Amino acid sequence: MWGKVGTSRTTCAIAGAGPAGLMLGMLLARAGVETVVLEKHSDFLRDFRGDTVHASTHRLMEELGLQEQFLKLAHQKIYRLQVVTDEGNFTLADFSRLPGRTKHITFLPQWDFLNFLVEEADRFPNFRLLRNSEVVGAIEENGRVTGLRYRDAEGEHELRADLTVAADGRRSALRRSAGLRPEVLGSGMDILWFQLSKKEGDPGGMVGRLSDGKLLVRIERQTHWQTAYTVRKGGYEEVQARGLDWFRETLSELTPFLADRVHEVRSWDDVKVLDIQIDRLPRWWRPGLLCIGDAAHTMSPIMGVGINLAVQDAVAAANILAGPLASGTVTEEHLQRVQKRRTPPTVATQRLQRFLQTRFLEPWVRGEGKAPTPVVLRILKRLPALQAGPARTIGVGLRPEHPIPELR
């Protein structure tokens, strides 16, 4: 039994202040719905934060009248996603072929993106963000979720709500407490994640490097290169056994212009392991509870679309739920509509990720690559117009959402 320090009430309680949770909270606040978002940390600085802002998110900002302020944040525009093999350069996605006014994707530190959403939501008196508040479980009464329990410096509390939303990530405590279990769809790789400094004159952008069973991705940030080295699932120990000198030499061979900086990986403490997993809840809701973003579906970092799916989930949820929440009439049918709306693009994207992962990347990192350059890259180089397909899948998504007039 939890010893209650205090009990409070709101219309919508959202666990997790990531892209899904804060976007939903901000949109509901704009619609006049009393909303509380809970975040277990004091800030948004994390090692593993996706930094991609997609063209569809820029379109959303335009529709909300926020694009001018949003573009004042320091960011980098990426017009192409390139892959370099031992045979040369290939373009996987050409974002200049995207429909609409935004012909690029943007790299923006996620903490800046989240702080922007908080600042916008704070303009509305019906929005509240509780930091240092760890959600530990759901409150259930007669088979219905009626709120959540959270812990802060003062103790444990209950927050009752007409609707409780789990947006607290792939290891969602709220989802687990409510008895919802995801189906694991794929988990064949890990990523070693580390930083190297950036110098004037470095080639920019986002580039994947394929060579001799090795895959390295470098992503340009404001002050450094965020770097990802892909290994088979559980392969980190094998890399460690080969030693730091081997690892630094491998990095130098894959990306020669960074050779003078590989010593910045001083020890294995500078290398973080990101567990890659694709999963999805068979059902995203229970009476009184809805899961969105990574709490509903964990995406692979392949194509960098996780944030886009999370943001689109939030927009769809706000479109469907804002009115019923404001009038106190939200029902299970409304929650079903959210899942029905977002399941097709989620399933299609995960299937594409699984196809790319199992057919190309996993065999490659296991040393089973049969050709220096994947056939798909050769086709895209011969027929550049086809580069619009991957660009749209990454930059826009398979079902972009647009806010209803009540949210604008």
C-alpha cells in the first residue's frame, strides 16, 4: 500500500515529458483541457535522445502558428541522407524532393525542442508540468484506470484524471502497471553511441558508412559528431575484447577525416550501448488509459522516424480526444479511434524497418554481406527520382496528422 502524501485531480494526466507527452499536453492546453504532464527528471538532457525534426513537424508548427519562433532555435538543415560504401557515395533519400515548402529535415537538440513545447504550453493556465515526479503505477477502480501514482521529494501522491496517458517511453512504468505487454517484433542489433568533436571544414550532414561488414553512422550536431557503430545483438563484449586500439583504428578506417579525433574515446566509459528493439502493443488502451509514442510502439533508429511517429500520435490523440475531454464525455470508443487511426502507419513503418534490418543490416553486421554495395542503393543512384520515396517515408511519414481548428 502506498502512503499518500496528497491526492489531486485533473482532466488529463500524462506520464512522460518526451515529444509525445509534451506535444499532446501542449495541444490539449490550447484546446482548454486541464492537463498535467509528469517528468521524473529535472531537465531534458539525456544520452539517447533523437534529434530529428521532420518536415511534417515543421508543417505542424506552421499550422499552429509557431514556425517563426521555432526556427529561431539553433538547428541544422539536412537535404540528403547519404550512404558511403567502398564503391563511392550513394543518396538514400533526397529531401529536396519532398512535397510542400519544407524540403529538408532538421537536426535540433531534443532538449531544445522539448523546452520549446513547455514554453508554449506554459502560456495556458490549464497546463502544468511536474518535474522530478516519477510515475510508479496506475490507479484502478472497477476495471478502469482512474489516475496514476507518482513519487517526488515529498513522498508518494495520487493524481486522479478522466484520462491517463502513458507517454513514458519504451520501458513505461505506467503501461506495465496497467498490465499491457508489447509484442517484440525484432531485436537483432545494438548500437555503440559516442561523440567526437567537430572541426571547421568537416563534411556535414548525416552519413552512413558501409564497409567490410561494418556500419558507422555519423550525425552532425552543433558542436560535435554524434556517432553510432552498429554491432550484432550482444556484440559489445566482442568489440571490447578486441580492445580500444582496434576500435579507434576501425573508426579511422571508416571515416578518415575523424582519424585525428578517435583518441577522444578515452575509455569504454565514453561508449554507451543502445539496445535496439522493435515492439508494439496489441492494444494501446484500457478504459481510462491510452498509450502513445514509444509506450505504444518502440521503433528502430533505422530511418530516424521515432520522433515523427510520436508527434503524429500526439496530434491524432489531441484531434480525437480534446472535445470529449473538454465536455467530460471521453469513452472507450474514442481511445479505440486513436489506435485505429495510428496503427496502419505504425505497422507499415515497423514492417519496413524489419525488412531493412533483417535483409540488409543484420546480415551485414554479422559479416554476411554478399556485395560491397546493397542493390537498393545502386537502383536509387540509377533512378534518382526514386529517392523521393525514402525521403517522404522519413521526412513526412505514412500518415501525417494535421491539427483540427480547435487546436490552432
